[in-house]
Amino acid sequence: MVAGESPRTGTARSGGAGPRVRSVHVGPISSSGRPRPRGRQGRSRMNNVLEQTASTLATARAAFRHFGRFLSDQKPLLARGALATGLVTAAELARPWPLKLVVDSVLRSKGTPPPGPLAGLSSEQLIWFSGAALVLIPLTIGFFTMVAQVTLAQVGRKVTTRIRRLVCEHLQLLPLSFHHRAATGDLLVRIFGDVNMVRDIIFAGWISLIQRLLIFGCTLGLLIWIDPVMGLLPLVPIPLLAFSMRRSTRRMHLVVRKQRKKEGGAASLANQLLRQIHLIKAYGAEERSARLFTNLARSGEKAGVQATRIAAKAGLQTEVLTGLGLGAVLLVGSHRVLSGDLTVGALLVVLSYTRALYKPLRKMARDGVRLAKAASCAERLIEVLDLPPEKKLQGAPAPSFRGTIRFQGVRHRYTEDRLALHGLDFEIPAGSLCVLQGANGSGKSTTLGLLLRLLDPTEGEILVDGTPIRQFALDSYRERFAYVPQSDLLFSGSIRENILFARPDATESDVEEAAREACVTEFATSFPEGLDTEIGEDGVRLSGGQRRRISLARAALRHASILLLDEPLEGLDPKARREVAQAIRSISRGRTTVVVSHTQVEDLAPDMILELREGRLLGAAG
């Protein structure tokens, strides 16, 4: 991220922007400040090419290390695809021979006798045989190409799905600190766009490359067998072609990485705009928002066009070099036919094989560019997968708590100069409803985060039923809690599905009981489909109070010992506030309940109130 960018989207912040100065590239500069000599520039560029090639190969190895295992159980499909590919290669190599047979053994006045089992055939029979072969060879190529494509597509789809699952699972294991600074849109681009490209570097791209190398090697061997001189002549342009491919690969790697970053920023901004559509419409900001998105999308568009230009230029260079090679083969081959060293049919086969030799080279140039793109995307995925997951310290399984909570000298520091909590000491009796009250920034949500072990205290100890919470295994400890965040986090789906999120194996009667406890049944019965009513993304079809009560029903279904509710009454009108307060009183019976609020909460009739101010316990009541 550069100076002046938003940490969430990568877009430029508004305000304070001075005149933009365009930088001008004037070429490499030596340490003395003078332009480098041409020779040094050439060596520097060559070194850059080699370094970037090595970087791409290193990324490919890292990608195989992370994702290659997904190919291990696909061996039957891979074997079928390899067999079909081999048969396609054999048929491709046989393609020019029927024409050679007709030209050399039928059309010439002094024909060359046909080889082996065909020696006894008449000219008419040879013509029919060659015609049939010219029909059967393309049919064979087409059929086995279809088999190979379908088979390898099956493997590719399975591998893609597994990589997406791996990345998605790992993202959920990362600590909240990562998600607070990560841009959602960029993560979505990595999960969907980058994973598709990575399929090339661990599977599709290498399969294509191996297939091209197989065709290249077999074709070259046949060319040398037919005529050693003509067989070696097509190799002359290959060193230049390899150098061109390396340069294109290096540039593509850099450009695609820039492009994906821009696309991630645009996706993140689009995600924010769609989520804040009510605010945008209320402020009449549609045009301004669209302009902001367009500017960001255009920066990615420019990088995309640049990548296409690099690929097109690489294709042009490949066509020119292979065209020169084919012209040289025709020139030398024609002279060898005139001198009697080569038959016309053999020259046709040589020309056909030379074209076949250069065809995989052209495609390999494109494959190299694709692999460079894939390497950039693989780097972005590996960046995420190499991040350490949230620490899950080993410990004893957490029992079913009675729910006595005690803070002993708890301090928490986000950074060296930001102390959020200053030695909290308090005890919440089991089964009581406690309100943590205080202004914004007083440390209420930090206290909840510490209880849920989303954060760890810098100093002090937190105990539940007299046992330090660090002694419990994290997963089993969190199973004893139900948490309702400040924002109602609902999924698109039905009311029932959102309640079931807390405990997917719950019975129908459990769901209905939780809905009654949280007063969801009161409004759900007014819908024709009841609990099966679709609520839309983020519960957009419901009121604020209705969304809050679904969140409370979800917490009730968990059957947890301790409830943590973050600002459950915030932003509600008086009627909805009373309804939600009734739901809280209902689901909190028999459970230790900690409610965060920055306002008075008489509606809840709490057993105790802890007043926080600037991270300190100001007082306690009840």
C-alpha cells in the first residue's frame, strides 16, 4: 500500500491531494548518476530475465508444494487423459504420410515402392488407402482430443474446488486482526479469480506444456530420421524464440500481479458500495460512487490491456521466427529435391513436420505467458496460506460451566502506546445478568473479546468457575458461549436456516423453542411461510428489531452456559427495544449473561451493572 491509500480498498483518500507529478523513466542509472553503458544495460536486462524466470519456477514449486497433493487421488483420470493425449500425438504424426505415399508411389513417373505390407498394392488401391487414412486420422484426432479434454476438465474442476476450499478454510482460521485489515473484495478475487489461474500452474498449463514437448520431441526425431540436415535446420530460430519467451514471461509476471491487485481493490470497493446502497441513495451519491468505481476499474483495465499487448507481441515474435525457419526449410529442401537427395513426398512430409514442430512452439510461448500469469496469482494465494492461523493452544476440554466469571488485574494493550484496559477486577456470579456500561472507547467490547478469547490479556487472569481460561482447549471453551455481535450478521436464506447456524444438528422442536424464547415466533407467524420465510441478504426484508431477535434465537439454540451480547438494544425504536429486551430476559434465564451497552438499560432489569470509563472500572451496582 502506498501513501495516501485506504487500508481497506487501496483507493486514494480524498482531501489533501496536491498536484500529481508524473514520473518519467529515463533508463537505468549507474551509482555515479550517469547512464549505464549499453552493454551493462543489456547484461542488466538479461539478469532481470533470468531472475524473474527463477522466481516464476520457485513460485511453481511452492504452488506444487501447497496444491499438488490434490492431484494424487486423480490418477485414474490422469492416466486416461494421458493415454488419449498420446494417441492424439501419434495420429498427428501420421497425418502427412498418406500424402507422401500418393506423391512418391503413385503420381511420380518412376514411383518409389510403398513400404512393408503396402508393397503389393496397385496404384488404385494406394489411392483408396491414402484417402481412407486422410479421413480416419482426423476422426481419431477429434475423438481422442474430446476424451482428453473432458477427462482433464473433470480433474481441473475437482482441483479448483479443493483449492478454493483450502483457501476459504484457511481464511476462517486466521485471527481477527488479519480480517480487520484485509479487503473483502480482494479476498474474493483471490478465492475465485486467482484460483482459476493457479489451476494452470499446477495442472492445465503443465499438461499442455508436456503435450507440446511430446509432440515437439517426436516430430524432431522423425525429421532427423527422414533427413538429418533437414531435421536440424528448423532448430536454428529456437534460441531466439526461447529468449523472447523469457522476456515476455518476466514482463507478464509483473503486469499481472499489478492487474490482480487493482482488480482486488475494485472488487472491494464494489462490495462496500453494494452493502451501503441505502446510504448512497439517501445522500444522492450514485453518480459519485459510480465515478469512484470507474476510476479504480480503469486502472485495472489498463494493466489488463498491457498484459494483452505483451501476449500479442510475444505471439508476433513467435510467428516471425517460425516463419523464417519454415522459409529456410522450404529453400534448402527444394534444392535437395532438385539435386536428387530428397523426394517430393519426403519434402512435403518435412514441411508438414516443420509446421507441426513450430505449432507446439507457438503454443508453448502462449503457455509460458499463461504460466507467468498463474505464477502471479499463485503468489497471492500462497501469501494468504503462509499466514499462521489463530493459535489454538492445547488444553483440557471445557466442562459445562456454571458461569461464574472473574477478572483479576486484567490489562490489555493493542499497541505499545495504546492501553485499552487498566487492571480490571470484578466478579460476575453464575446465572446473573450483568451489564457492562460506558461510553464508546471505554473497553466494553474489548472485555467481551477477552472473555471469548478473540484476544488475550497482556497482564492478569480471567477465570470461569475458578479455572483460568487459558487452561481450556480453545474450541471446546468457545462451545460454552453464545455471542450476539453489535451488527446482526444474518445470511441469505430462511429464518430457520439462520437460527440453525448455531447448531446445525438441532431438532425441529429445539428450533421452535429457541424461536419462542427469543420472541421470533411472534412476528414469524405473520408471514405465510413462517420460519421458512426467506429474509434476503443480511436480513434486508426484516426490521431491525426482527433481525436482532433472530440473532438472539440463534444464541438461545446454542444452549450455552454464558451469553455475550454486544449492544443488543442499540439503534432500535422504543417498541422494538422493549420486544428485544423481553427476548433477552427470556433467553438469559439460568445463564450467565453479559450485555454491553453505552446507555441505560432499565428494560433489562439487570442483576448488576459495571461502569467502565477509559478502560477502568469506575463503579459497580447490584
